[in-house]
Amino acid sequence: MEKKKRACCVPVCKGERFDLVHKLPMNTERAEIWIESLDVPELKKHSVESLRKRIFVCCRHFRKQDYKNAESRCLNKTAVPSINLKDLENENVIDPKVLIRDLPPPEEELLVVSSNIPTVQRSRVKSDTVSRITQKTIPKKRNEEIIAEVHDLTETPVIPSYSKKKKTDSQTSYSSNSTNYIYILAKSTEKPKVLQEVTEEPKNDCLEVYINMADFIEEQHLIESPELTMTSDHISVPSRNLKLNNFWLRDHCRCSECYNHGTRQRRYSILHLDPNVRTNNCQFTDDELIVSWNDGHESQYSWDFLESNSFDLRPRQCEKIIWDAETIASSDFAKVSLGDLMSDDDVARSVVESLVKYGVAFVNKVPPNLSCTELAIKRLFPIQKTFFGEMWSFQSGVMKESDTAYTHEALGAHTDNTYFSDPAGLQVLHCTEFEGDGGESLLVDGFKVAQEIKSKYPEVYKRLCTTVIPFEYIDETHHHSYQAPLIKEDKINQCVEQIRFNLYDRSPMNTISVDKIPQFYDDLRTMATEVASESNEWWFKLTPGTVVIFDNWRLLHGRAELTGKRVMCGCYVSRTDFMSVARKMNFIQ
């Protein structure tokens, strides 16, 4: 069967007909750019919508690089007709011979229009917005009878299904656009809507009927094939384990009209989108999914974008290693020198990875002073300013702030800033001077504590995740207060996100009713016992020159009682800045 050729609208082609032609893009802005580039005065007198149905631009006006590959019929989204517009001298065009596809052989009946048709029938139809259905060899004397029978059938939805076209030996794309063919399924009680009856004598004893495809996109399945299924509210791609909600897709369009790639922000309000937006048609290749919407918009999505933002397929965070004292002592957490940290990006990455995996990292050979400590941290993160300042320094026994940390007393394992709505993400400590005894440092993996409680006492764990505890900090100029559970869960990833545990900072317990207080204290005692378990306590000695960085949302820290002079310096890093750096390094999603 000979492929129908289309006349090119560019004057230099002089009405010559071609196998490979292109309609104006569905995106109005892009279509207007085409019209401007073609520079045909007559075209500028008509609307884009009317031209989109009437004109074609042949492949001679597109560069080879405007196509997705040497054998593709598909243009790149950025393609614009730009060559051979005034003459035909530019030979940088794709060879249309490699693009010609033979039409499928004639079938016994391409369209059965009869009051006695079976429940479901198949016919092949071009998928233009106004499509032509050609019935095979109907005698002229039956024309009036056939048309009457078409009118007698009730309306039917059209259910397209993709047909394959080879791109290369290793690639296949599926499309309901251009000159591909799709299937129509019709029920005996339903009919296509006839927009235009036969206006001329049928040629070669064939009858032509015109149908508006858009009228048949109803609430039932729109497209169904082994590779893709479209319904009124979603698109499924089984081969990629993707199920994509229509409104979600439309909301996530990344074209320049919908998304500002300079600011990485949307350009519209959700109120600008039709809540019942539906797909007209779509096509996909190995690289992307292309969707045309019933609001006239066209969107393109890379598979990487769709898969990385799918709830089921989104990348998982870097694996966290849950540890106890014995495990961490033999683990490969980061221990790097300041020189390597400053000069080697891979070493810097290893520190951040260690903080994500283990919640701790060490930087050695740091001159024991505040400025060099600051230098080491700023290599990776901005420093968070709190009422303690940015970089801070204190000496045990000298009470600069109202905090037990400034004493010589032992400190049980705890997290800092429990009285902040958003506690610091990382804490940094550096012992710059020590003349005395004791003062060993303590770290406990709070995620390990939560894991043990959940395993041994699941009901206690549930209450610790929901019972709100008040915390506060008070001095002459500050009064910080916040209420939150001791354990915060990440509901999406179904894991512990934060431990907020500090027995020193608890304020009067006024957030639960009196009948629940006994249960609360039992639960708190259970968690405190697990925190203080000897198997969970990792003790080590901080000496001048070694900086420890740890995750304040995960690890609890403390120290042993000490004597003599001990000078410490340090700082905080906000949680959001820590996560930002880890995300840029691809350690978290």
C-alpha cells in the first residue's frame, strides 16, 4: 500500500509532496516560532490552531541534528525549520529514504459499519486530530446504505493502542502521532461521530469517512498495550514499573512555559491547571515520554526524571550503618587529616558520606585553635549561628552560659538544642587544651537505641514516637522552648529520622493528662536504660588536634567527669545545610 504524501507549505518546494512532513508543534509558543522562521506572509494571517490542521513542513527544512537520530521520524523538542527556506542549496538534511515505513498490508475489513457488527471490532486509523478511515472496497451502490448504518450506531469511545516503529536495531519507540497507525475498538451499541460525510465520488470503489478523534477520549481506557496503558486518570508503563497520575504529570511539566530553569521554580499556580486534565495522546522512546494534553499543552519527561521522582522507584538514601560500641570501633568511619581534607575533594566526600552512614567523622592534625577548627568545617559546611554565637569556645568550670556542659560534672548521653524547633544537624567539638584527668568523650547511636526498643517493646516505641515532651532553655536574656516526641519517624522512608533526648533540658511535664503520666515515666525509663546500656556506649579520648563531627539528630553525646583545665571549641551546622551538601554529593535523595 502506497504511503500518502503531503505537500510542503514552504514556497520554495512549489507544492511538492513528501513522505516525511511535520505539523506545527502542539505547544503554541513553539508553533509561533516555526511560523516566524518560515517567514511566509500568508501563514501569519491565520491562527496557529487552524494552521496546525492544514499545513505541513517537509524534512528538507530541518537539519540532521534536529532529529533524535538518523532513523527517527521524531524531531527534537527544540527543532525549528531553519534551512532551505529561500533556496534548496543546504544538503545538511536527513535522508528521507531511511525513514519510509511500509503501511501494513490490507486486512479483510478495515472498518465494518453494520448494525450487526460484533461486540468488539478492530480497525486501523491514522491518529491525526481529524482522522480518515478508509473502508476497503465497498461497491458504490452501497455507499448510501453504509453511511446510514454509521449514523444508526450510537457514539463510541475510541481506544487507541500503540504500534511499533523501529528507530535502530536496538531501539523501539511507540507512538500514536504522525503517520503511525492505531486501533479503534467499537461496541455494537455505539458509533463514531461523523463530522463530515463523503463530499466526492469514492475513488477506486472506496468510501471515506472523517472522524474527530478528540471526541472519543472518554473516561474508559484510552490506550492499552503491553508497553503502556492510559486511563482517564493515569498512565502506566509496566516495562518501567511506573504508574503516573495525569494531574501529577501535568503539574510536573518541565517545559520553559511551565518551569523556569534559571530559578528552578514553577511559573504557575496550581489554580491555573484544570483539575480534570486528561491526556489526548502520548508517545515514548528509550529516552523520554511525550504527552499531549486536552488543554492543548505538550510535555516531555525523561525517564530518569520520572523514575527518580516516583514514590516506588525514587533513589534510596545512602545506607545507614546502625552500630553499637563493638561495631563502631572496627568500622571504616572517616578519619582524615586536615591537609587531605583541604586539598582532595574525594576526601571531603568521604567525610560527608561517613556522617550520613555512621553519623560521625574525625579530622586529625588540626592546629588546636578556634580559627583552624573553623577552617576545617567551612571546607564542607556553612556554620550555624545560635545564641551561643557561630564558633564558640569554653573552659570547664567557667560558666559562660546556663548549661551543665560548662561544669566539670559528668554528662549523660544527650542531644543538643532539644528546646529549638529545629535542632542543629551537626555538632563539632575540638579539645584545644587539656591539663587534668578524665573527660573521656561518649557517643551513642540513637538509631540503634530506637531499633532495640522497637524490637523489644513495640508498644513503648509507638508511644515514644507520639508522646509530646516539653524542653526549654532559660537564662537572663533567652527563653527557648519546644515540645516534640523523643523519637521522630520518617513516614515516607519508614525509618527513624531524629532522636530528641536530653534529660537535663526537660521542662515541667504539662503536655499529657495525669492518667497517662505513670505510663510516660515507664516509657522514658525504658529509653534511658537502653541509652545507658554499656553495649551502646562508645568511649574515646579527644585530644588537641582532633576534631569530631557528629550528627546531632542521630547520635547522643556525653563525657566523663573531669578535673583540671579543659578548653573546648566548636560550632553547629544546621540540619538543612548538612542535608543540602549530602544531597549535592548524591548521598541522599
